[in-house]
Amino acid sequence: MNLNGNTVLITGGGSGIGQGLAHALHQWDSKVIIAGRRRRQLDETLRANPGMEAVELDITDAGSIAAFAQSLVSKYPSLNVLVNNAGIMRTDDVSGAVSEEDLISTISTNLLGPIRLTSALIGHLKRQPAAAVINVTSGLAFTPKATSAVYSATKAALHSYSLSLRYQLKNSPVRVLELAPPWVQTDLTPGQKTEPRAMPLADYLREAIALLETDSDEILVERVRPQRNNAGPNEHVFVDTFNDRFKG
């Protein structure tokens, strides 16, 4: 994908991978708008990136997403890239009772939020000369972590949704990309930012941005490939062939 001169919305852009992507794309002369619930984190990111802008968004609030999208498009009519990055991860044990609060918040943030926001913006994106939806999933979408079963399931579902969205939009100006990070040093879970077994964030971003410049639909750094290959790297080709059977 061409990284220059875009107008990009990144959810969860105030920290972690979202913040890193925002900074990197900002350096590519793109207009970057970060969205999130925590104003302090958004403002800290803005101070480090003059010219970047921020909007507050609770991705779990279904009732506000349509109005948010309408306001966003009105203010940024050149918006052509949506990065669905916002996500939360909780530890769980599905062999017993799962916390209802954790269950609802995880599914609302990681799955329903991206689908709702994409739905609200897709009409606008289809009217752009070139556009992209980038869904941030995880290596756990392909090889789940049993002690974060709900998180892994939401990422697997977002991967499946991305395949369907790509198929439906294949004759449109909108590309659908999937960014599937490995275990990266961020604040996603307690202690993860300093976990020596996780991939340093700067290393991940360097490799991921280089891959974003290519024609690949799946942005897979080397460290995540063993997890992805569990399902097969050309799954989307099979999905296309499968869906073509239902035409006519």
C-alpha cells in the first residue's frame, strides 16, 4: 500500500501498537487522527507529533459510532484509511465461570467495535479513489492462548470478518489488510511492556511498516509466522474460491 499522503484514523492510537503506527504513518506525510477513550494518552501522543489530531471515542458505545463517523467524515472528507486497532486482553479460565463484565467488554471492544465502525465508514471509503481498512488481529487469531480464550476468540472472529470483508470489497477501491502482531512489548497486559520474551515494539513497527509498503494483504512479521502457518498463509485464496461457488 502507498503510505504517503493518506488521511488515517487509528483507534486505540494513544498507546502501544496504535501509537507506534500513528507516529510512523505521521512521518510518511499522512494526516493521522488518533481515537481513544483516554484523553491524557491522546494528548501525550499529540505533543510528541505536532500536526497529528485526536478525537475521543468509546468504541464499545454502539449508539455513538454512527454520529462519530458522520462528524469525522465532515471534518476530514479526505479520510481514506481506517485502522481498527483498539483492543483489550484479559486473563480467563473458560473451564470455569467467565466474568460477564470481562466477556462483554472484550467482545464489544475487540470485535463489535471494529465491525460497527467499519460499517459506519465503509460507504465513505468506497467513494475514495483509493482506500484501506486495516484490521489489527493477533497471532492468537490462528493459535489461541488458552488462558486468554475470549481475547483469542475475538481475534479469530476479526480475522474471519476480514476475509469476508476483503471478498465483498475486491471489486472496489478499498483494500482490506490484516495486521497480525506476535507477542509485543506493550501495555496490553500487566508486565508485558518489559517482558523479555516479547518482541520489542520498535522492532515490530520497523518490520510491519516495511511490509505495509508491499502488496501483501496480511502483514506478518517473521516472529508471528509459525502461529499463522497453523492455519495456512494462503487461506484467503481458498476463501475466495469457496465463496465463488455460491455465485449465480
